[in-house]
Amino acid sequence: MIQKTEVRNTGSAPEKFDSTVALHYSSERSSGVGAPPRMQIIPASDSSLLIVFGDAMSSEIQRQVLGMFHALQARQDVRIRNLHPGYVSLLVDFDPLDTTHEDVAEIIAIAAPRESASHHYERSLVEIPVCYDTEFGPDLQNVATHTKLPAEDVVRLHAGATYDVVFLGFTAGFAYLGGMPEILSTPRLATPRRAVAAGSVGIAGGQTGIYPTVTPGGWRLIGRTPLRMFDPRASQPTLVVPGDQLRFVPIDRGEFERLSRERV
Amino acid sequence: MNIGVVKPGLSTTVQDRGRFGYAHLGISPCGAADALSLRIANLLVGNDEYAPVLEMTLLGATLEFEQGAVMALSGARCDCKVGQYRVAQDSAVSIPGGGVLQCGSITSGVRTYLAIQGGLDVPLVMGSASTDLRGGFGGVAGRRLQAGDMLKTGTGGGQSPRRLRTGAVDDRPHPGPIRVTRGVQNDWFSPDEWTGFLAAGYVGSEQSDRAGLRLSGRPVKSSQSKQLLTDGIPLGAVQIPQDGQPIILFVDQQTTGGYPKIANVIAADMHRIGQIRPRDDVRFSEVSLTVAIEALRAQQQWMEAIWQK
């Protein structure tokens, strides 16, 4: 977990950057409703800053990470090369030949929503059809045994929840989802599969996710979506973006085949 | 102009500067693992410095040129021939129509770059020609070259080819230890572990690829028992997985990860990561952010100073 109280990079000489107190854009006020979000901006490398909003996952911290992500996205500042949201932080990548840590920290400070309540951004509710047939979900029975639930209840609970797309990472288009009912938690496979089909929906510990492309993987597979989660040629390459909400909608085999054909 | 792939080599891909602006979708930057050599090869033939080139790994490709072309090789030393004739590296070379360029073993470093005047014409995906091997897109069908592939040259560039000053690339800046700044989770490691990491020598592992240079040597132990909440990974992060063997993440790296990052390779040394061979010695030295950024500026000046007037 990230706990920082000061910008470190303890060279013998004082750092120009380290002495920039303005970078500690952290409000000491308590983060009650209406208070500005507490955040710390620390250098992660010579080409990046990490904005840290807290040290434990919570929906409030998630809102702050995503609020800042969307605020920076909206600015379309050419000096920002990449944004990497995480569970409690946002990494801001830039080219140090084009700009400086100080200037990027300034951009962040200006973009920072003034109040927690103003962390508004457009979020879509994306419905993902999933066929939970055994062929696509070879581990569904396994999850049922582990959770001591009938397989139908596993599906009902999995498809009954609304998930938050916290961020994307691991592979292109892979969404980290928050909000799986805790009762469905099942440890990952002891030995990962060498290849998991694109669209596979799995559970690993307290997380659920969708494999966007064929990769090796150790998640317990419970179903598959016929949708393409990642299409590099599309103007919007991924079906979901950080901050979206997502629901799984159970479909039968026939519907899966129909949607698969439509996709091509 | 067409270029036929007779033999693909070990791992030959199309790369340019890389793909930026999509990390929030989980998309890696990719791009040339040794961007300095990419730029030199392109400038030698009068291309834009970041035009798409071929990146060849450990064993080069054999290519048949349908028509005459001007090309340049830069980066790791590679035994390259056209017929009986050895092809000089680090200078523009003409190859006649019907000529076959045979690139053999790469003997120093790992990656050799082949730039062809006009650049390679592949469709841009999210603004870049770079091959994303893990995502399976960009470059030629999102994969390594295969025998029988047909490459097309583009119409980019058109600046006059340049010549390097004699010996200019032999004294590349800073051949010493890989310079690092402290990583975001540096305080997950005791001062003794940090000193030990900097003092220890590591060797490059065979398991390395464009996503990560794996090192073996003295294991680094975290003093934290907790799990890291997955966060964004800066380019060049040195992460310490459970077995304590450091991994330097680069070009094809994951955009987020859950292992603590003890250090970060400075931008000016990233091109060197792409040239570390299995069993090569790797040492680290700590520099401040100021020194890191000065080194990058100095490298930029070096890039401008290596050319004949």
C-alpha cells in the first residue's frame, strides 16, 4: 500500500523538485462531504507522477481516482502522455523533455475537482451477455462446490450484481471490476490454463473479470460473452472505460451463437 | 516497393516510437526497445526519426528487395550480407533490385534495427505502427514476421540522408551501471535491502522479453507482508515479485501491476534495457530525479551532435 508523507528521492543535494512544496497538494482537512479530496502527488519516475488518494480501497476513493482521471482526460493536455488509474491512485506519464514534474503537478492541481461532490463524469451502464453453459464455464460447478451454492444461484448472484469498472490493465481491454457478491469468492486455479478463450468470464478470489483476448490464465471460468471486449480497430477500442458500470445478462446457447455471428 | 520475407529471424517486428494515450484501456506503449537505435537508423536514410522500422532480435531476417532501396542498420552488431558483400552498419547503404539482405546472428546486444528509406507502410492502429505482441495488433497482423510475408515501403521521410561522424556511436553516453531513481514502493524495502540491491550484481535471464527484462541474483526481500493494491506502472519500473528476483518492465509492459516497485530506470537508460543479453551483468546505481532529467537532455544533445555537418 502506498503511504507517503513527503516526496522522497533522497540524493545528497536537495532536489529542485523535492523542495516544491506546492506538490504536496494534500488537503489536511477531513474528507467529509463537500471537502476537497485528499491527495498526494509524488514522483514515480523521471517521467511520471503518482497521485495517491488513500491507502485502502473504498467507493469514495474510487470516485476520486476516476473523477481525477476524467478531469485530466477532458483537458486533453498534450503534455500528458498516458494516464493509468489504479485502485487508490492515478499514474500520470509525460515526456520530461516536453514538460516538468512541477508543471504536470500544476495541471493536476488545476484539474482537481474542488469538492468530492463534484466528481461528476459520464458513466455508462454496459450490459454484457454471458452464456453460463458448462462448455464455456468449466469451473462453474467448482465455484458452486466451493461456495456451497447451487450452480443456478452462482449464476443468479453473478448476474444480479452491478459492477464498477474501476480501471483497465493486465492486458488490453481487461477491466478490473468492483462489486462481486462476496459469497462468490473462490480461489484461482492452482495451475493456470495455458490458453483461455477470448470472452471468458472468470472468478479469482473476490474478483470477477472478462478475458478480452486469448491469454494464459488461472481464473475459474464460469461463462463466456460473445461480445468483443477489445477491438483495436474500433474508434472506441474497448467496450468499457474506467468509471463505467457493468451488468452480466445470462443468455442461452442459441443467443450466444446468434450474437457471435452478428459480431463478425 | 515490396520486400519479401524469406526468413523471419527469431523475433522480428515492426516498431516505431510507440502507442501513447491508451494506457487507461490497458494498452502498452510498445515501440522500439532501443529507441536511440531506431532514431539513428531512420535519420541515416532521411526518414522521420520515429518512422516504422524492423526490430530484429538475436537472429536477423532474410529479406528480398523487389526494387532498389536505401536502408540502414543500427543497434546491436549483426552479421549482415548482400550476396558476398558485408553490409556496413550505422550508414546508409543502397541495395539493388532483386538483392537479398541476409541478417545473421546478433553478436553484441540483442536488437538490430533496419530502416528503409520511406519507412514501412503498415496500417496505424491507435496512432502507431508498433506491433503489440500480447494484444495481437499493430505491425504486420499483430505478430512477428513470418516467411512469405510481403512488406511495403512507405513514402515518408524525404529528408536528405545523414552520415555519422567517425566513431560517434562507439561512445554512446554512459556505459556504466543502469541508473535508477527510487520507486514508488521503495519504502517497502529496508535501507539494508536497498543498499544490497544497489551493491549486488544481477544477470539477465533467458526468460526476458519485451514486456520485462528478468534478472537473477541476490533476492530482494520486502519488509512488508501486505499485498500491494494494483496500481499504474511507470515505464522502466523495477518490480520485485515474491521470489525477490527483479523484473525491469519496459516497452510491452503491463499498464498496471501488483508487485512493489523498488526502483525506476531513468528514461535516458531505457534504450540500454533493450540490449541486455541473457547472462549479461546488470548493476544499478541511484541518481536523483534532477540528474536523471539532465542525463536525458544530455542524450538529446548527443543525438544532435553525432552527425557530420
